Amino acid sequence: MQIINSIRAFLKPDPKGPWDVVARLFREGWRKYLPGYAIASFFMVFVAGTTALTAWIIGDVVDQVFIDRSVTQLIILATAVVVISSIRGISMYGSTVALARTGNAVVADMQKRVYDHVLNLGIAYFDKTHSSMLITAVSNRAGSASAVLSTVLTSLVRDLLSVVGLVTVMIIKSPWLSVVVIVIGPLALFGVGRLVHRIRSVARSEFAGMQQIIASMQETAIGIRVVKAFNLESAMRTRMTSSIESVRRRGNKISQIKARTSPLMETLGGFAVAGVILWAGYATIYEGQKPGAFMSFITAILLAYEPAKRLANTRVGLERNVVGVRFVYDILDTPATMDTNPDGPDLEITAGEIRFDDVNFGYRKKKLVLRDFKFQAEGGKVTALVGPSGGGKSTIMNLIERFYDIRSGTITIDGQDISKVRIASLHDQIALVSQHTTIFRGTIRENIRFGRPSATDEEVETAAKNAMAHDFIMATPDGFETELEEGSGLLSGGQLQRLAIARAMLRDAPIILLDEATSSLDSESEHQIQVAFERLMAGRTTIVIAHRLSTVLGASKICVVEDGKITESGRHAELLAAGKRYARLYQLQFQDHPTDDDDEEGEPKVASVG
Ligand code: ADP
């Protein structure tokens, strides 16, 4: 009964078992990978066939060469052995290569699919997902897909056919002995079902540990300054060590569980072979039977041992990889909740006026960040947002970009609801300059060109000149061809900002969203950035989160954003005269700010201009 249960557990389509994942892998890829797997299977059939033939031919060798002493048979059989071995060798090669190629194609496709899907997910998904999870998904977990497919194929085609072939040899050569072996054989499955469950939970925590290792490494690399400045080395080391150790322990555990099937199979195999030898020896010695059939039989048992063991281990081996594939499927199944209106109308800009009407929005379910929010930015003018941190200024920017969908109300640009237009056309009309310039791997030229990938070299250079970036770019080792890398530290904060402005200039969009850096710069950079900003904003609708006095002075309208509301708005002088919130903020934030206060004529504190 126990055995039957074990066999049933082994084959049962347990909803959490590997078969749903395996079925999905085949369902999604069978059309594309069928040729590859068909070629691999074709060769595997030959591998299995030649394995069985080897066992078969041993009997003939013993009977016809050693007992009958036939020279003709000797030559024929020797030639046959050479032919069989060659076919087997070539088939092994063919199946291994075909399997590996198809497996690599599966992994590559999986990686592309995950990346495509992740690109389409809304910002909200990234808010709640650690990047290490996405990294592990495209690195080691995508590899699990090919491991699952090749395990299944190798087991079901090569190993199963080999076992079937060898059992056939056994039955033909000695039906009675076969009955005994075939009864003992399934005993081996006993216990395997129980291992499956354990390995699944261990595999899951092994993957989780791997992700922690990547996360720790990533955090350390990104935050190395903080780590060093706060003497966090030993704390970080402890975290890392514990993740590494946990992965090591899980790895050991998995190997141990997998290996546990060996003693079982080994012992049973020994019993089977010993029994056959006793029987065969008896029949040969006392009843004068030719030993060939028994030799074939024993060879078949010995050859069947490995594939049978692998077959018994299939589930156990699958579990580990299925955990990885399931994880990737979880990402692929995350719905892209935002409707990007791929077939919607394009946003047409006339004046560039942006309006928020009774907008309600919150990042999390419970808390509203903007409540019945009303806001208007006049076309072609500069609107400055000021206010305490956490008031909602960045949120306004996020919503204009439609990084998140609002709960109610409307956001329109020139009367067109931004949730109704094709989202790519919305982004085409907006240039975003954030506080932190994102550097992508590549040259300075390529980095600026991200503003508009179709721009010519001249356009890139003109944009750099207008953004006051040309001089410092030419001073780098290879000018525009200097390679940049995230965190390379080659460029200063002010230079990075001007690079971002150059990108925005190149984009030449009618709407500019600008988040000024809070960190103060040296006065030369300050001045150059101010010039660059002024050129960028000229004639465009600009919404700027202002941290610099010159910006608020130049704005056509200043909005004070506090606690998700606009509490005051107007021009600098009016608001200052009103003596309310803005006046207080002004005292706190701008008055002592080391910017070129009275720089309207472009002079005083600035030492030199490029
Ligand atoms: P400001 O730019 O004025 O400093 P924000 O717009 O960044 O203010 O933040 C407004 C509120 O929204 C804050 O309470 C902040 O905690 C919250 N918030 C901002 N971004 C997120 C986010 N990605 N997920 C959850 N809450 C957020």
C-alpha cells in the first residue's frame, strides 16, 4: 500500500507540483522549440536503442564466440560492436548539442520576455519590488526553465526508452527472471515521493538566500560611501555572511536529499544482480544452459541502473528548478495595471497648458496624498512649486508623467485627458530633469542622445553647448567619446546636472518638468546651470520644484504645496508682501541660501563664467 501511495505521489499532478509549470513551459514554447527538441529526441532514441543492443549482443558474444567458437560470428560481432558504439557516440553528441542549444534559446527567450514585461510594468511595481528580485529573475532563475525542460526530456525520452529497451531485452532473454526484477524495481520509488516535498521548501529558501546575497552586494556597491562613513563594514559583513552561509547550508541540504535516493537504489540493485547471478549460475552449472541469455540479462540490469536512477530522481531534480521557473512566471503574470492606450489618440500640444481638476491620488490604498487637488500651469510659462518636504511636489510631477494613475478627477494638457492619450505620445512631449541624473552605460555622447535617440552628432553637440556642458565634456579624456558608468564619479554633481539639461535640450519637448538639486553647488556651476536652465525653459511650459532663489524670482507663478494642497499661489513679490506661508518659507529656505541672490543682472558673486 505504501508503495502504491509512493508511486501515486510520484506521478500525481499535485497542483503545487512541478507538472503545471512543466506543462506551461511546453505549451508556451512547443511550436518554437519543437524542432530542437525533436532533433534531440531523435538522437536519444538511438542512444536508448544502442544501449539495449549492447546488452543484447553480449549474450551472442558469449554463446557464439566463447561457447560455439565460431570465427565468422566473431568477426561479425566485433564489427557490430564497433558500429553500435559509433552510432551511440554520435547520437550522444547530437542529443547533447541539440538539447543545449534549445535550452539556451529557452533561457534567452525567457530573459527577453521578463525584461519586456518588466519594462511595461508601472512605477508602482518598482516601488514595491527590490531590484535584486528582478536581477535574480533574469539571471539564475531564467536558467531554471531550460534545466526543467532538459530534465523532463532526458528522463522521458532517453532514460525511459533506455529502460524500456533494456527491460525488453531482459524479458526476451529470460522472462521469469524479468518478472522478479520488474516487481522489485518499483520498490525504488518508495521513499522518493517523500523527498520531493522536502526539497521543494529547501529550494525555495535557497533562491531567497541567493537574492539576499545579490541585494547585499548591490546595496554595498551603491551605498559604499555611507557604509564607510558610518563604519558599517562589519554590520554589512554580518548580513552578507549570514546570507551566504544560508545558501551554502541549503545547497548542502539539497545535495544530501538528492543523494539519499542513491543508497536505496544501490542496495536494491545489488540484491537484484546477486539474485540473477545465483539463478543463472545454478542453471548453467547444474542444468547445462548456455550462459549467453543470462549475460545479456545481467548486462541489461547493470545498464538500466543509471537511467532508472535518473528516472526515479526526476521529480526531486525538477523541484529545485521549478521553484525558479515559478518565480519567473509570477513576474510574467503580474498584470500591467496601467492602460497605456497603445491605440489611443496622440497628445497634441497647442499652448501647453496643464490642469489638475479635483484630483484624488494616493500611493497606497488607505492614504490620499492629493485630495480634491486643483492646479493649473499656464502654457509657455514657468510655474514653481515650493513647500515643505513631503508636501506632494514630486507627486504632481509623477502624475503629469502618468507614472501612476489617479483615483478620480482629471489631469489635462491642452484640454486632453492624459489618461486617454497614447502614453508614449505624452512622454514624447515632456522632458524630465530630475535631481539625480541617471547615467547609463556608454559614452557621454550616447548618454546625451538618450534625450532623443534619432539626434545627429551635431545636434548632440549643440545641445551640450546650450546646456553649458561642452567645455567640461571637452576636458574629459576622450571628450564626447568618454565612457561613463553609473557611479563612476568622473563627473561632478553640477556637471551631471548639465548633462541632464543637455538631454532635455535635445529632446526639445514643449513641456519641461524640473526638479532642482537641493545640494548647493560652487558658484561657477550655479551660474552655468542657471544659464542652462533659462535657455531650456524659454518658451516652454515649465513646472519646477524650486530650491534656488533665482528660479522663484523668475517664475510667473509660485505655488506653495503643503500636505497635498496648494495653500497659496502668486508671484514672488505679491506672496512676500502677503506675509503668509510663502514669506515664512522664503525666510527659512531661500534667504540664507548661498545662491547668487541679486544676480538678475548676471553679476555679483559669480567668479567666472566658463
Ligand atoms: P515632496 O516632493 O513635496 O517632498 P512627495 O510628493 O515626494 O513630496 O511626497 C508626498 C507624500 O507621498 C509623502 O507623504 C510621501 O511619503 C508619499 N510618497 C511619495 N512617494 C511615494 C511612493 N513611491 N510610495 C509611497 N508613498 C510615497
